[in-house]
Amino acid sequence: MRKYGRASCLALALTLAPTTLSACAYEAAAPAGPHRPLTYYVSPSGSDKATGTSPANAWRTLARADQAILGPGTRLLLQAGRSFAGNLKLTHADAGNLRRPVYIGTYGKGAAAITATSGSAVTIYDTAGVDIHGLDIRGAAESRLSGSGINVYSNLEGSGRLQGIEISGVNISGFGYGISIGSGSGAAGFSNVRVENSVVHDNIIAGLITYGGAFNPARPSYAIQNVYISHVSAYQNPGTPQLTSYSSGNGIVLGNVRHATVAWSSAYDNGGQGGSRPGPEGIWAYDSTDVIIAHDLAYGNRTRNRVDGNGFGLDENTSNSILEYDLSYGNDGAGYLVYNPSPKSNGATGNIVRFNIASGNGIDGSERFGGISILGYEVNCAVYQNTAIGGKPPRQYALELAATVRGVTVRNNIFMNQSGPIIRARGVVHLSAAQLQSNDYFSTESQFSVQWGPTTYTSLPRWRAKTGQEEAFGQQVGMTVNPGLAGPVFSLPSGPAASLQLGVRFVPGAGSPIVGKGMDLETMFGMNPGTIDFAGSRISSRLPTLGAQ
């Protein structure tokens, strides 16, 4: 529930001092033609004394390739199916052109492997305009805490950001971080960053992170801008008890970002071995704005100390961001956490949680988290059209609210559990703090129950009368009916293959009493509810069905 530790990220910079480049007699290759990029080849059967400009004259080692200056449009190709030991660094003398990036990839059929015996395998330092594709990047024991598979870092001062980082088709394991993209305090940072169709697994601290320098919510500035992450799997990044000052064991973390999307990606079986008090999460953002986390999957994410272990999160100082169309289940903590820890910060406002499904979270039994948890000093958060199923008995809160939030609205959701209170408020939540309207509350094995600060209400009418909840425009709203979901919705099976079909369990069956019973959010409240539900089906804004689909 706290921001990602920057000490670890900045420590990476200590290993990134640019290599001193000589005039280098190796740059004797013939210049490329107007339609033919300069291409260098590397093969275990090559020679470092060769020109490197054809497969027949390939270089032999990464060390030789590392000595070359790779200008705009240059391609560096490693022989597919072969493995190369060492490290590759691009510095301010290399790359640097968004329209003509340096391309690092393979030739032949399949992927080429880079094995780093220490530090980071591929480093991009104070430069950009780089496209990395089709590499299997592996770390040795010495890289487990100090390095990244791909480490993108800037320490350049100034207002302009380095343009253009593309990473696709990589498989990275065995490092502290799979992919890290960030900058030092006061540095310019990066813009136009894409990571696609990649796997980051078995890295100690995190699968993928972005980060920047110290964040000031009164004068926000974001080191990383315009980020697109798609079809990335982050799994079995376990964390370590050796690190006690910051979180380890995360899947995908966006820190210090403006304008970012994480789509069609997954984070599972991460965490559980961290040593810090704040725990890890599957996919989350902090110190960021305008982040969309959509159509993603998070399950089986763990924490060692009953703090966090959430599926998804919008954490400290994250504003105007959206969690939508995601599926979260079987995590130790919350399915979805929206949280800001400080009353002095105005940086957590305008966030949205909509059309998501949560089921069976809170595996570690902690009372801190529900299926959806809106906690701390969060302001003006809208929670609508979600289906949240409580977790492990007896504490199965489908929704959890802090009394310190302000302007939170909760509408058109399904909140369901097996027994005990369906939702919990940590203190008496007044209408100015949170307003719940037109939701369905159902417990499969016991009567309606809501824990509202020190009082537990066992009937919707009494809760409504005492708190003003579930009233709108002078009318009584809210339901306590069986939503008639296809089911089963408890104890979901684990595994990527099983997860693909889980959404159908949460579709209301024929004759469900919640069909068409939602409030018209656009007409009544001026909200834009979107046009599709979790399953991608068109929705009726006038007569919406409760829940995610």
C-alpha cells in the first residue's frame, strides 16, 4: 500500500556509467545505401576480427558488438537458436532517433539468447530510439539483485524526454528486474515507450517497472510519458527477504508515469517472499496520472506479511486513472485497491473502477482488504458496474471502505459473499465520504449483513434509514436478491488456461432479477458509463444490468 522503493531503482544507475568508447578501428564497415540499413551480425562461429556486416563475416561475441557505435537505423542481429554470454550497452553515442531506431534482434529462425553473468544484460543509458525484439534474456546468480534483463535509464537533466523505446517478443528471467525503465531525480526521462508480447518471470524484485525521481503532488511532474504495455505476462517474480525497505515480488509496476495503458496482460503467482512491510501487487500504479489498466488478469499474487498481495492497484498519488474490464481472483489481498496514504496529498483523485470481476481474494485472511477496497484519503473515486465476490470465510468483504475517503460513489455493482458482512466500512462513513446507490447485496448462506463502523446492520431498510445509503432522488434503491449468475463463482481454478473461460461464470442467467435494474448513470449523474461490458457486449445506458456483465 505504499509507493515502490526508489532506492533499488536508483541503485541500478550506479552500474550504468557509460563505457569509454575509443575511435574504434572496428567501424570500417561500408556505409549503408539509401534503402539498406547498416546491419551487423553476431554468431558463435564468427570472428571478432571480421567486419560483422554479413552472416559470413559475423562477429563472434557480444563484447565485440558492444564496442560498435550503433547509429540511427543500424541493426544488430544475433544468430537465432544460439546463446551469447555477456552484456550489451547503448549510450549517448548510440541510437537516438525515434523515426530510425536502432534494431536489436535476431537472424535465422527462432530466438537468440543473451546470458548475463553479472549486472544488466542490455542497458540503454541516456539515449533512446531503440527497438529490441525476439531475445531470450537470462541472468546468472550475480544478477539476481543488482541487474535487469533490459535496463533503460536516463540521468540527463532537462525538460525534454528521450523518445522511443520498443521492446517486443522477449523472454526475461533471472534478474532483480525483468524490464526497468526510469530516470534519476531531476532527469528528463522517456516518452513513447512500448512493451508488447513479452514474458518476464522468475525475477526477484519485479517483472516490469517504470520509475522516476522524488514526486511532489503539489507540483506533479512525470518522468515517463506515453507508455503502452500489451500482452505481457509477469509471473513467479517472488520477492526476497533480503530487501526490507521496499516492496519486492511485483508483477507490473507503473511509477511516475503520465498517459499509460496496460492491456491484455497478466500477473500471477508473484510475491510471497518479500521482506518489507508494504507488500507487492500484481499490476499497479503509483505517482502517476491518466493510467488505464484494462482487460488484464491477476491471480495468485502473494504477500509475506498480510499487507497488500493485491491483484490490481491505483496507489499513492495516482489520479484520473481507470481499472476496467479486469479479472482478479485468488490473491492474498484485495482484488482491486485504490489507496492514498496521506491527508496532505491532493494527488489521488478522479479514479474509476468499472466493469471488473473480483472473486475469492483475501486468501491470507487479513481483514485489511475486500474484493474492492477504497482506502486512505482517496477523493472522488467512482466505483460502478463491478461484480465483487467475497473471499475466504469468515471474512469475505466484497467491498471495503475507509471513513477517511471523500466523494466516493458506488453504483450498479453486485456485492456477494457466502457468509458474514458483505461490505465493511472502517468507521462511520457519511454520505459526503461515500454514497452507495443501486447495488445488489447477496449472501448465499446467511442473511443480509453490512458492517458500518461499530454497527452491524442485518436489514437493508434499517441500514438505509440510519445512514442514508441506497437512496437516490428521494427514492429507495438497492436490492438484496440472488443475482442468478451462471456460476459457480467461488473457488475459481488457477492457471492461465483455466482463467480464459472464467468470465462466463459471472453472467446473469435467464430471468435474473438484476437485468435492466441499474441506474442510468449518464442521465442521472452526468457520467460516461462506457459502451460495453466485461464480455465486450453492448450495454444499455438507460436500463443497465447490475454488475460487470
